[in-house]
Amino acid sequence: MSFHVAELWMIDQRDRSLKQDQDLETLPNEPQIEEGASVSLASSAWVHVVDAVSDGVVGLDADARLTYVNRVAERLLAISSLELLGSSLWDVLLLQGANQNHDLVSLLKPALSSSHRIRMGTDMTLCRRDGIPLAVECLFLPLINKEGQQQGRFLILRDKTDSHQWSHQLRLATTQDSLTGLVSRREFELRLQQAVALCRQQSINHVVCYIDLDQFKVINDTCGHEVGDALLQRVGQSLRTLIRQRDTLARLGGDEFAILLWQCQQDAGRRVGEQILRTLESLRFTWGEQRFQVTASVGMVVLDQSISTAAEVLSLADSACYVAKDTGRNRMHVAGRDDQTVQRRQDEMQWVSRLTQALEQDALQLYQQTIAPLQTSDEGMHYEVLVRLRGEDGVIYPPGAFMPAAERYGMMVQLDRWVIQRTLAWLGHHPEHLAKLKLCTINLSGASINQPETLGFIATCFEQNAVPAHKVGFEVTETMAISNLSHARQLITGLQALGCVTALDDFGAGMSSLAYLRALPVDILKIDGSFVRNMARDAMDYALVKAIHDIGHMTGKVTVAEFCEDAETFCALQDLGVDFVQGYHIARPCPLGMSLT
């Protein structure tokens, strides 16, 4: 059993009550000893108590010579009590890095001369005789005799080495990237914010380079994370050679790095950016028998007084980096004032954030647009399901606002599934509407076409909501279907096996539409609206719509004309024999469930 010094007083009090024959008295707050402390201390009850505590306890006389050492102090100092007793405190305690121990004397002498209990305000790191550093907290307690005179002091040494090591490890965890040893994202952002503040106060420019490795995901996915991690470490080592001591190189996460060039103008920053591209392009990374070439895209931002936050800098640099990636990779883009390409990228990122929040909070809204028959009487309700985003301000945003960002940043599968699940759930909860429904169609993106799990997800949604499959159709755009031909054909046949209707949207937009028509066994052809819109006034558009409609009928498919926006176009389509028509002349999109008139 061991005790802290704080418990020593209670133990001593207990020992007194058991040994009344000993003439030991105490003041309320401080221990007392008899005359001749160096002798009586060893023979009193204190020796048993002091040896039981978990801290190192050293007895000191008025000249700071050691008169007593407990077992813990022997272990902490790595010196036996025989060597310690009688030695000067200044010969025993050596402050790590101190010059002739002058710093230690200046630290401790005021505490030794005081008659009060003194706790040193900061921990000290001592150097033991065996060379091992020892972090300690020091507490000085006066030793008072019966006459109230100070006979010396107790020096309490509390081992703080483990907590110091833990603090150091914690500090490293927050300031250093564990994989590469570079500065962490958090620490980089703190330094960047300091640079922004200094820039605004003193008009000193700095440069940030945002570095994203090209095609790193391919290496990581095909060769494994071990290879990917080794490559990131190698890249970090190479980038270190390009910066000055005052600059900061950080790994932000994944395959993204950043450099803060302190007090740097644009031209110098551009030269560093070009060096980054050349250095990484010349890097040959070998793993076993495999060799990899590395390139990167770099976005550069100059910090001036117009920049207000570190987040703004990183957003601009990230956007500039993606502009470089979009324009061919292995290049640099410098974000300038009124940079439209960077602004467009930032707008997309804002839409990604909005869309993510809308999916989490169920803030998307289903809409419908009527598809009307041209050649037959009323067959029941027929419409296309659309999606809108309801903003925090209550504004309803059309898909053209957020869909490009969803496509670019891999959110289309999630969005498609939200529409499918919500549409079928809504139909399942509105049996009267479902009874009147002839067909509603839902759009599928290229990302969903490519995902093998899409068909199983759709089948599960039908089962969960008890909606007849023949009342629901799925549209795929011609360009997406052609670019993913085998997957598109497999999905189309799978949907038809479930009982669903399939449609090829925007037909005619592709350069090889007719050549691929036989490979895609869809039920409906939706004629691209760019031909329909002006067909009543443009002979070429009219001829193209007619040709597509005729071919559709020849292959047994139903034809639907999109973008019918006036009566003249409506009549032209009716004369051609097109089966269905869709557009503002028929009905504008409205929330799902509203009147379809």
C-alpha cells in the first residue's frame, strides 16, 4: 500500500493515538520534530509514514544537506541513501540543460529560505545520474520543533514523467500527422490564421499551395493501403526539400498536402509551385516489382489584406487545386481576384454542403410534371417525378442548381435512392392516388446505372411499399446509357423483369443514337427537347423529331416529346403521331400529389 503526501497527516495522527507513550505533538498544518531532527526523524513514527507515501521525500537541514531519503526518492534519483545522506541538494539535483546548475539554485533557493509551505509553480525536468530525464513536481514543507523553530525542510518530489510523456504525445497528436510526421491539419490552420492576422495588420503577403495527388485512389485501391501509406510518406519527404525553415508543410488528410510560404510574393510562390510539380513528376516510387509515377495538381492563393480567415484561404486554395485537376492534372492554378472558375467551384461546394444537409434533414421535395397523351383519350395519370431542394430561407431550388455539384462530387446514388424510396413510400401511403395512376417515371443517374446494387435496392423498395411495379418506370439518359452500355442493358432488362417500364431520355442528343438503339431494349423513347422546342419554326428540327418518332414506332417503342412549350409545337407533334407530350404548355412541375390539370 502507498500513500500520497496529502494523506501523510492522517496516518501520522492515527499512529499518535496508538503510541501515546511517544511525546510527539503537532500544529494543525505542519509536522513537528524533536530537537536534533537528523537523529530523531529516523527513530520516530515519521519514518514508517514517510516510507509509505508514493512520492519521493527528502529531509533537508538548514544548509540544504540531505538528512533523510525515503525509498521512493532513492528510486527516482537512482542513487542509494548511503550516497545521498549528507550530500548537498545542489550536488544531487541536476536540472537538465542547466549551466553549472545555476538555474536550479535560482529556482529553489527562495523556497528553501521560506518558513511556509511552497509548491513550485512549474514542473522541472531533472537529469538523473544514469542520464534518464525525470520530470518532477516539487513541494517544500517546513520542519518545526516544539519551540516553533524551523529545523529544516521536507522536499517532496512527485514523479510527473508519465504525465509529461502523455502531454507530449497528446501535443504531437494534435500538431503532427501520425503517418508522415508533417504538421497536422489543425496545427496548419492555427498557423495559417496567424499568417492571415499578420497580413491584415502589417500588409505582409504569404502564399499557400494546396497539393492533391493525381490518381492516388487508383494506387490505394489496387495495391492496398500499405503501399498508399508508403507513397504518402515518400511524397512528404520530397516536399520537405522544397521549403525554407520558416515555412510550414502539412498533410491535411488523405492525399492532400499544403504549404504555407511565410512572407512570400506571388512570383516566388509560383516558382515553388512549379518546383512541386517537377519534383513529384520526377519521383519514382517502387514497391516490390511495381513502379509508380506520381503527379499532383496544385492550387495557389496569395494572402493579402482582402483575406479574412484561414477557412477562406483553404477554400480558395482547394477550389484552385480542383480547377487545375479539371483542366488536365499535373498543373497549377493560381486563384486570382474575380476568378470565375474558382468561384464556380466554390459555388458547387456550397451546393454539396446544402444537399448533404437536405438529405440528412429530409429537406428535399418531390415534384411531378404531367405527361399527356396526344393520340388517345385519358388513360389515367401519367407524370415524371422530379426533385427540388427546399432552402433554409424557404426558397425552392430546381435541380439545375444542385445537380451539377451532386454529379461532380459523387452524391447521385444517394440522391437517386432518396427519390426512389420516398416516391414509392408516398405512393404506398396514398392508395386512391395509386389507383388512378397509369405510370410515373423516375430518373436514374449514370452512377446508379453503374452500381450493381441498384436493382436490388429498387426491388426491396417495391416489396416494402406494396406498389405494383408496372405503375412505375425508370428513365436513363441516352448519353449515360451509351457510356455505360453493358451496365445499362443489364439494369434495363432487370427492371423489366420486375415489371417496370423503362425509358431512354434525351434521345437524339448523342452522336450515335440510332446505332445503339437496338442494344437498349427500352419501352419508351423520350425525344430530346432541344429538337422539339423549335420544331414548328425550324425545318431541320422538325425532320429530326419526325425521324426519331418514326424509328421509335418501327422498333415498337412509345414516343414522348419533351419541351413542348406552345400550342404550335403541340399541334405539330400531334400531326406527326407522337404518342405523349411533356412541357410547360401542358403543365408546369408541381409538388407530388397536387392536381395534374
